[in-house]
Amino acid sequence: MSQVANKSLEIAARYMGGRGESFIKRQCNAHLNISMDSLSPKHIPELAKWVGISAGLIMDKAKVERFKKEISSLREETISDEEAWESMFTRR
């Protein structure tokens, strides 16, 4: 499973408990048309959008905004991690 998927699951678990994994899987499958294992930084904006829409049906607005913001922050965090990893193996 990708780093992005793992971090998404951690965030979802904080907001949704045991339903977090199935929630993220459903967003990936139904709206992003990918498996959760394929989740990458490029998918984060779209995932965050659908987290906001779908979680908004079952949670209060303030909680949804925090959830969506945390998911959105994964893009920058994971891109930075990937760039650091790649720079370790790139000749300069």
C-alpha cells in the first residue's frame, strides 16, 4: 500500500473510527476510479474534494472541514517525502 494510502487511512480513522478504511476505499473506487493501493499525491486534491462531499452527508461542517484539510495536506507532505527520497539516489 502506498504511503499516501496509509496516511489517508490514519486520518480517516481519527474522524470515522473503524469505518475510515471502507470510507477511503469507497471514495477511491467510486469517485477516483482507482484502487486505494494506487492512491498517490496527484490524487489528493480529488480525494479531498470527495471527502468533503461524502463526509458532509454524515458529519458536522466543522469536522468535515478539518478532515478535508488534513487529507489535502498529504499532497505537500508526501511530495516532499518523495522528493527527499529521490534526491538520495540522484546524481548531481
